[in-house]
Amino acid sequence: MCGIIGFTGKLEAQEILLEGLEKLEYRGYDSAGIAYFKENGSISIRKTAGKVKDLRAICDENTATCGIGHTRWATHGGVTNANAHPHKCGNVALIHNGIIENYHELVATYDLEKDLISETDTEVAAALFNKFYDGENPIAAIQKVVPLLKGSFAFCIIFKNNPDMIYAVRNVSPMVAATCKDGSFIASDLTAFIQYSKKYFIVPEYAILTMSKEGISLQELDGTPIEPEFLEVNWDITAAQKDGYPTFMLKEINEQPAAITRTIAPRIHNGLPDFSADNIPESLFENCHDITIIACGTAMYAGMVGKTLIQDFLGIPVTVAIASEFRYEKPVITEDSLVIVVSQSGETIDTLEALRLAKTKTAKTLAIVNVKGSSIARESNYVLYTHAGPEIAVASTKAYTVQTAAFYLIACKLGLVQNKLTKTEALEFIQNLQNVSDNIAEILKLSANIEELTKRMLNATDTFFIGRGLDYTLSMEGALKLKEISYIHAEAYAAGELKHGTIALISEGVPVIALATQGHVYSKVISNIREVKARGAYVILLSMEENVTDASICDVHIPLPKVPDQFAIFEAVVVLQMIAYYTSTGKGLNADQPRNLAKSVTVE
Ligand code: G6P
């Protein structure tokens, strides 16, 4: 949520900032801006409502070598030029990711109203830093201001009279930094500067980072020096580029076979799941009587698959909790409960806070996370990294399938450790999981057919996704995908529940995407499909039958490769992703950057 970048060094800053913002745009794309030091030491700002390309259009030519840049996802105050960052007040300009919760009180206590021209909480912080800045010592100002702030923040601040220096401080909101021969970089996410440095460090919470042309220094708020802990990424800039695809989303859909193999292969030894390289002990699974899965959005729907799989397969009770609800509930978990948090970014604030709450009840927390070194990964007792590589499109695709694959590994491990699976059964299960990548590769070949069939969806205003069991969990993800990028209202229903109300919404031509991959409920789902078909629905059926020609069941049938039922969801979800994708592009929409959304939700 909001992307921030800063650079000071030997190179010209403006292009680094603009290119960095383009890479961070998935975090928010309501408005964008930069601030830099002019040669005479004064601070210049360019900012506008709109995207980074709009910002680029209003930038001048300059040779500044120090600056900060921001791309906004509006929280406080509408999408206007005045509300765009950077915010400048007196001798201070800053960019911010997060929410200052006590900004009203700060305005009143420090008499800041007269200094404000925007509606943002961020400008209040700028005014406060300015009030405490004596014109010489930025660190002293930061030390005074930070204890006054409530909420989450990642600030990059530049101070007049301290040219070519950037100061940064954060609480909760992510910020990573690097230093190399070209200069020093800071950003919300390292994709912004990975072409300059693969080594980076996470700026510790409540530490002050000082960036100069010579390098960086880090200190606690009280001045105690800190050594940064450097990490290294194992992917490069090409992983964060479109690589010939028209969009990141299409690229990421197509990357799924490789991403799944990367995620599962290192955890399979002699045909069985093995988490020893992840330092996840078998004891984590031994005494676990119940499991709570916590996540948001698509990650939560991966958790729904995990729940249905583990509960049906192993008979272990599993609850899936929406992180934003869980964090304010009184969780019924004990020290024997296993809590699994799922997050692509590892920074979703609700998931992070839910994890913190869960840790007060149990030491058995396991995070399934994609971004190395992220807050959730660091704070969880154990972490199982997925290896999807950077996911840039706002709508998650490859992160979902690798999270789901991780649940399959966990389910198999649980089954073995708790003697609910024999070795033979586990070997067969893992073999089926290893086949998933090839099966998805087959499905990807259907893209032209799926694009064609979505023409029928372009004018739809309502759609329904139905299924039972694992297919129902998948319906939820399919519906979310369609609504977030095509803006068509989509609802997921357990197929048997339709007749308790929702079927009233089915009328002539309403698209229903029906999933029927689960043998034990196949005939039941088919009956439910007939019910909607009889009321005029336009039914797209996904099943593992080679042929369904019965016109009383469906209008279009998408045959999926025949696999054991438990594994059909991997193929089916890719079809659902493509339905959403081609409906979005067919409507002329930007599938990568759907309206009102952002990828990394670091505010409540
Ligand atoms: C946002 C994104 C979704 C994502 C969800 C959870 O809503 O748009 O794609 O599933 O956040 O994000 P996380 O990084 O925790 O998986």
C-alpha cells in the first residue's frame, strides 16, 4: 500500500525514482510524486493525481542526485494533486506509507492547522517534523517526533540544509535499503532497486536510517549504532519484468508450472515431504489437535483449500479465519493448536497482527510466505517459503497455487507424522503433486478457447461460481478473481445452498461457472447445475469428463485432464484465472492494476 523509493549517490536520481515507482506501482496508483535537491540546496517537488506516467509527463530535466518518490493508494483524503506525496512543510519534505492514527490530536496539540493544505495524515507528520527541525539536526527532530506518532509508518524524509541526505524511519510498514558503488537506495520493496543491488537489509522498526552519497548508517532512536543485517535475493530483475507478455498477470499465470516445481521440489526427498531444510521440526505436526489458518484475500482462499483437504483427508479439525476478524476476536486456540498464516507479501497488516495475537496462545505458528525476510516470515515461529518469485499483478495467481501446493505438502506430512497415512499412500500423494505442473502446462494451452468463451461474459452484470467440497473453495477464488479485475459482480455458492435463496437471482443468460471435479458429489452438483440451467443460466462447466454434450447441463464444457479428485483444483483454478483475465482484457481493462485495489495491504 503506497510505494516509496529514495536514492542518493553518483547517478542522476530522477530516472531511478521514476523507474522505481513504475515497479512499485502495484502498491498503489492513485497519484505519484517526487522531491529532489536542486543544485542550490533547495527542495523541488513534482506530484500529480494519476499514474507514474502522468508524473513523468510533468517532470523537468535536472541533474539532481538525491531524491525521494512515492506512488499513492489513498487512505486519508481523496485522489487530488494536493493530497499526493511528497508533502513539503517549511524545511521538510517527506513521503509516507501507513496511517498516522492520532493526526487530529497532533494538529490540535501542536497547533499545526495553519501549516496544512491537504487532507492527509501525512502532511501533519511533515508539519510536525518541520516544527521540531532546528534547521541543522534532522536526527534530533526524528527523535522528538517519532515517539509522538501512533499508527504505522514508513517515512523517507529530506531536510533543507542537509542536501543529498535522506533520513528514514518506520513502524510496521515495510522498508528495505541497500548500499552499493552507485549510491544508497531505500524502497518499500526491493523490486524497485534490484537492478542495482541484490544485497539488501530490512530497516528495523524504530531505527533511524541515514543515507548519504558515501553510504548508510543505522541507529536506534536513542542513538545506539546498529549493524544492518544483509540478505540476498535469489532472483533478478528479469523476474520482475513482463518478459514479452502484455501484462504481469498473464506472465504470472503462465509461470505457475515452474513456480510449483520450485516450491515443492526442495521439500521432497525419496518421494516424501521433508521440511528439514526449512528447520520445521516433525514435532510441530505431532501433537497438533487442531489447526487455525489465518490470511486475507486470495491467501485465505488457498487456506480454504488447505482446510477442506486436511479435514477430509486426515480428520483433523481446521478453522479458516479472516485475519481482520481474528485479530479482534478472542481466539479459541491452545498451545497444542497449530496456527498457519498465509501471505504472499508477508506484510499484510491484518495477517501480521493476527499472527502476533496467535503467538500469545501458541508457539506453533507456521507462516507460508513468498517474500523472503518479510515481517510475517520473521515473526512466525516457523516459515515455509513459497518460491513463486516476485508477483507484481495485483490479482494473485501464482502465489495462490504455490500456497495451495504448500498445504498439500503439509497435509501429507501431517498424515505421516500422525500415522493417518501409510508410506505407500504418501508416496502416491506426492507423486500426484509432482504431476501438477505438467497438468497445468496442458491447461495453459487452452488459453485461446477460454479467451473466446469469455466474449459471452463481457456484458454480464452478475455471475455465479458453484461447486461442492474442494470445488466450492475454488469457486470463492474464481469469483474473487473475476470481480477484482473485471468489475463484474461474482458470487461463489456451495452448489447445494443455491436453492435457499440465491437461485432467485438466476435468470435468462446469467453466467454460472460450475465446477464438478469431485467424484463423491458429482451427481449432486450435476443436479444443482440442472436447476440453474432450467432457469435460463448460461453454464460453463469444468469437469474431468472428456465430453459433456447434454445441453440440459451446460452450454460450454471445459474438460480437465483426468487426475485424482484431490488434485483437480490446480487445473481448474488456472481455467478460472484465465476466465477472469480474458474477461478483464476483453472489456479493455488493465488487469494488472484494477481500480481501488493495491497488492500489499499494509493498512487496516
Ligand atoms: C490484497 C491483494 C490480494 C492478496 C491479499 C492478501 O488484497 O490484492 O491479491 O491475496 O491482499 O495479501 P498477502 O500478501 O497477505 O497474500
